Amino acid sequence: MSDGGTRWQGQTGGGSFGIRAVSYLVKNFGASFVYFFMAFAIPFYVFSKNGGRRAVFDFYRNRMGFGRWKAFRSLWGCYYCFGKIVVDKFASYGGATGRYELEMDEAASAVQKEIHASGDGAIIISAHVGNLEALGTLFSQHDKECFCTVYGGEHEEILKKRAEALKANHIHLIPVGEDTDYLFEINNALDEGGVILMMADRMTEGARGLWCSLFGKETEIPAGAFALSVKMDVPIYTAFVMRTGHCRYKVFWEKVDLQDADSSDKDRMVARAGVFCGRLEEIVRRYPLQWFNFYDFWK
Amino acid sequence: MEKEDIRKTVCRFLVDEIELDEDKLEDDARLKEDLGIDSLDFVDIVVICEREFGFKIKPEEMKNVKTLGQFYDYIGEKLG
């Protein structure tokens, strides 16, 4: 979680001790045990992360249009749901509960087949909702190499655990730093027919952005994924993996299919970003407790 | 390809695609600090180099390329 500022600060909260503790408990006592005790830790997070609490409450109140009481309940539900997903992730890292159970409808299955059958590169974009890491299960069953961009300043412990867990799934991490090395890695991966997985919702300091309407208000989202898709002429897909039960998730996968080859690069980028925001809004309205941007997203 | 041809091609795409001011395109202009080329501009540069000069930029080779003049030399060496 962030500390509730107006830009994503770039690190998952909890610190190394917290990460190790959750990892140990999940491995030795099981995920259900940790879910139960985690409920007692939620007030600590809700009350200690003041800015985050306010931002999440305002999101439910002003963007989702919930009444005061529903927004308050949703705030707690959101933190609890976030905790459960963190536990699911650690269960998956440790192999305590095996792989995630993923559910897909026919349209999403068709998109999955299209991506895996294609020899060309593709970009999959998502947001900080649900649990995108669960998508890795789908790549473990195919030879398609997947490259996931991650913030380079993230906790070393988190990056290490992710890298270990994802390696077997044909997923490689590309840390995004201040130099441009990661762009060359992305370019090479796309040229070799790989899939790039990117979060496309959070602006970081210095990133170039695109303005789009989300939940009825203009906000800036990072231009990177959309620029790469347009400049490198590769297809772009949206993917959201939403929690429906213990280690059970539903995959929402769609192509951003726009017939706009004659438009300018800028217009094509904005159009793709608009489709992404539309789909993000739709999925969050369906799973409102799985919105995990703990800062003022619209400032 | 002569260095002057490389210079003209690079300047053209920097002006047309990245919308840089032509007057700023001096040989000793630093790519990031003076020209303000950011990571997304580098995507353009990578793509355009492939299209115009037919080779792929390797990150390790770009480590020492800090100025526009060094970039022309780098392209010259790759084409040489």
C-alpha cells in the first residue's frame, strides 16, 4: 500500500519483517488460519494509514456514489479483501495451497488461445485491482514467454519471492528503473514474440501521462503501455483477475480492438487508454472491494 | 552512409516525431539533460533506428552514448 499521497510511492507496505511473518504463517498454518487472524490486523492498517483510509473512503463516496454507511463498510471490506489476496499470493509463493483456481468464460478463453497461439508479441495491461499475479498460472501451461514489468524500487524481499514463484510459469520480471535498459528488454521481448504484462493505472514521478475519464472524473494514467503498443505496432489486451473465493479467481480478458490505423499516434494512444479506463471502471463496479489504489487517484 | 546523411536523417526524425526544436540539435547536446529525451522518446528512437538504418539498438552499446554527436558516431559504427 502507499502512504496515501497523490502519486504512487512505489513500494508495497508491510516491510521485510511483515512479509516474512505472513510467509511463515501461511506456510506453517495455512491460508485460512491467516485470514482469520488478519481480520484483527485490519484496524491497524485502516487507522495507521490515514491518507490511504481517506482516499479509499472518498473513492466509495464520491466516485462510486455510495452512501456514507456503505462507503464505510466498503472501506473495511476493501482492506480485508486486500489482505486476503496478499495471503493468497504468499500461499501461492510457498506452494501451500497449490496453484490458483482460475475461471474464464468462452470469450476470455478465446483471447487466451489467441495470445498463446500467436507467434507475435503482445502487451497485456491491467490495474491494481484483484490479483493479476494469478494470471501466471495460465502461462505455466504454455511455452509463451511472459515478461512482467515491476517497479524497480519495490522491496527486495517481494521482488525475490515473486521472481522465484513466477520463474516456473515462464514469467520473467523486468524491473523498471530510471535508466532505459528496461525499454530495450521490452523491445527485445516483443520482437521475439513474448508477452509484456504491465500495470497501466498508477502514475509515478516523472512518468508521461494521458488524461482519461474514470468514474466520471478526468485522471492521468501512464502513457507507457499505450505508447509501446502504438509505436511498436503490437496488439494490446486488458486483463483483470478478480477474487471470487479462497485462491479462486475469475479472469476477464479482452483485446483492445480499434480500427484506427489512419489516426495520429497520439490519438491512437488516447483511444486505447479510453478503452482501458472504460473496462477498468466496469470491473470495479462489479467488484468494488477489489480497488487497491490506496491514495488519491484523481489528484 | 556518410555522417552528414546520418545527421540529416536523425535530425529529421527528432524534429518530426519527437517534436524537438531544430536549433537545439547541436552535436554536443546531451540527449536527456539538454534535449529532454525521456524513456518514451527512446521507444521512438529504437523503432526509427530499425526502420531507417536497419539495425537494432543494444542497451549495452548505448551506455556510453550521452550526446547527439556520440549517437551519430554510434550509428556510423553500426553501419560501417
